[in-house]
Amino acid sequence: MDIDWEAIAAAGVSSKNSGLNIRQAILDLALTPTPEAVNVSFFCPHQTTGAITIWERRTGDPDADHNTPGTFASLRALYALMWAYPGKKLLFMGQEFAQGREWNFDAELDWPQLSLPAHRAVQSLVRDCNHAYRAQRALHERDCEEDGFRWIEVGDRDRSVFAWLRLGGDGARPVVAVMNFTPVPREHYRIGMPLPGRWREILNTDAAIYGGTDRGNAGTVLAHSGESHGYPNHASLMLPPLAALWLVHDGGA
């Protein structure tokens, strides 16, 4: 089964109604059953010549300003959402560095775009997502099992924040993914956590190394006893604008 990630990409989190658009797309995703084999792809098999790229979906223009911070921020968050959701990942050629134009089988990829810092940053993010995906068992071991995925927050309409929990097999450390799909930073955002103690920030798409504003949680958050979102513990997070965070449980307080 394929998830329509093209629809999510088309929602356009950098537009005027970005939060509402992306929220509806993800709510549709929330209704998609996960305990089966899922292909997570931004490439549709029916695409032919004339199809637009993921970059063009974000901007509406393959030649748009490649230094627009909001556009790259939303694209980075979108990739982190894709990697943190159950399913095997698939990008079409050039998407790993946000190529602006459609892939052309008669020409090489637009490698010169990697001379632009924002495109190199997207490439670095995809690399780090791959590394974390392999290193964290919770992100890949139980893709096709219902118990490997649990929603934490899917109802915050006003702030367009989403969060979910990924679980692996015995001994695997749980991973929490949190997404803020508005250009407004959210300070002291309370989120339910399955375990108390330290949670290490293993990915922050707003980090300076990815071209972001470098807002976050200084690498670590503490979860304390106290119910939230149906979980027995909670943490207070700084959610950067148009960004995604991945947190892995790192032990006791």
C-alpha cells in the first residue's frame, strides 16, 4: 500500500493557510491503517514527463528564490515527518538535495545546486535522517505492526502540532517525533511521554547545520511524572517554527 505523500507535500506549509492545509493532510494520514507493508514515497508511479518536483510543490515555481528560509524549513520538516512515520522510505532522484527542476533522463542531476548552502543543508538532513533511521530500532523494527506506532497529539487544530511515538522490539529505546507546522515557535509546549527521565534530541530540523534558526531544547529534555495526552509523564518543549524534533529516551533523570 502507498500513502499519498504527494498530497501532504502539496498542502504547502509555507502558504497563508499552511497550518490548516497540512493539518487536514495529516489527519487523512492518521486514518490510514499502519499494520501492513507501507511504501513511504514522494514519487508517484504514474508520474510522467511534465510532473512537478517536490521543490516546485513547495514553491509553485522551479526557479523560485532558492534562499527562501521558510520554504526550506517546511521541506526539512516534511522530510523528517516522512522518515519518522512507519514505512520504507523512497525519494526520487534529486529530491535528496531539493532539486528545483524535474529529473531529466537525458541530463545529469542539477549538482551545481549543491553550491547553494540551503540545498547542501537538505542533503545533510537526508543523510542524518538515514543514519538515525538505522541507529534507532524504534524507527524501523515494527513498521508493519500496530503496536509499533502510537499517536500522542493529533488534535491541536489551533497550533498545528503533531506528535507520535515509535516503538521497537524488546530493549529498543522509544522515539517521540514532534512536528510544528506553523511559522510560530511554541515555547513550553506540554507533550505526553511514555517514560520519565532524560530524552535526547537526536534530530532538530531547525538546527543551524541544516540552515535553521537554531532554536530547540539544548539537546535534552526531561520528562516528569504527571499525565498528559493519555501518557503517565510529560515534558515541556520548545518547538521551533516549521520544524520537527525527534527525541529518544536516554535513561533516568
